Amino acid sequence: MSVQNVRVVPPDATWTIAGRTMTSRLIVGTGGAQSLDVLGKVLTASGTELTTVAMRRLPAAGDGSLLGTIRQAGAAVLPNTAGCHTAAEALLVARLAREALGTDWVIVLPYTNDDPVLALRLEEAGCSAVMPLGAPIGSGLGIRNPHNIAMIVERAGVPVILDAGIGTASDAALAMELGCDGVLVASAITRAADPELMAVAIKLAVEAGRAACQAGRIPRRWHAVASSPMVGLPTGAAL
């Protein structure tokens, strides 16, 4: 069954990170893909416009390469500095990525814990977005502290991207319902039993979660509230 083009709602308003405007709010990581063929199918099915690549683990470019697969899927490459242990190493890898990929789009997207104060300080330091974790990376535990994520979103003046901990589609939907601007997912898709189908599921979950956030949920109440009005009902009727 081909479901790559299914959408829950019409495309949402675009969003922007450091001058780059996108429609898809799902960023897909390349780590864990079983093969380039699987990765290509995942990227196409997800509809992502932005894909992260760890430059220190990147093989040679060219046809049949990781970069070639990403470009064939129509996604832009977002190089990251995973594997670096010092600021100097990270700067060096970022500069090499700029030269290797022929891009001036080198930005700071910090992956952090879910501390609202730290997120605000990173924004004040000039980060283009903040990327709090939902749970430890690769754990698939989902969002362990939704309240903190909501607080980060409430105070942020830059995009908030939920990064790490996503295990399945409902986790991605919750992140978007909490107000996140986007979700970065790798292992939950690439290590799923059916990566391509999971890519579709998470794509739709991101769209549904964003729509729900914009629609506005009803208040939580301690007691039941009937949806049908009581006014006008007959009274005193014999049973």
C-alpha cells in the first residue's frame, strides 16, 4: 500500500530556522538505517525536508553514498558534530562540513536536557533553536516530562525541536500537541521492524499533533460534564 502522500490536514504554515523556511516539521536522522536503500525509502516516506548527518561518521561522497541518497530524496543535509568531545573539535568539524557541502548554513542547534532555565539561557546565548530531549537518546521511552517541555515552549522565542526519546508515532504527536515546532527522529524510524511504514506513521503523527495544538484542546476537569444541554428536558416524567 502506497501511503507516502497521505496528509492529515492541508500543509501547515511554514516555519523557519536561521533563515531556512520549511513545511515539514519532521527532521529525520540517518543513524541506524540498515542500508542506503532503506534510508532512501524512509526519507521519501517521511516527507522530511531536513536530514541530520554526523560528519565524523560520513563515508565518501558520490553516487551510492549517504549524501547521494539524501539528495535523491530531495532533503537538505544538516551536518552535525556528533562524536566531538571539545568545542575546538566541534568548530573544526563544522568548518569542514561547510567546505565539504558547499554551504554557509552552519548553525548552533543544542541538544540538551529538559531544563527550562537552560533552554532560556541557550536562546539568550544566540542559539537558532533549542532541542530538549524527551528521554535518553535511543531509549524510545517517549516524553518522560511533558510539563517541562511545555514550559520550555511557553518561554521560548526560537523554535523548539523535541530531540531524542521518541519511540513511536504517539510520542511525536504528543510533542507537537505540547507546542513544539518540530521533532527530530532517528532510531524510532530506522530501527523499527518496518522503517518505511513507521516513517509514514510519524509523519502523520507530527501533522496531527500540530493540528491538535492549533485547534486547542478542551480544559481538563475533575468531574464529568455532559456534552448535551440539560435545558429543555422534560421533568417529572414517570419511568
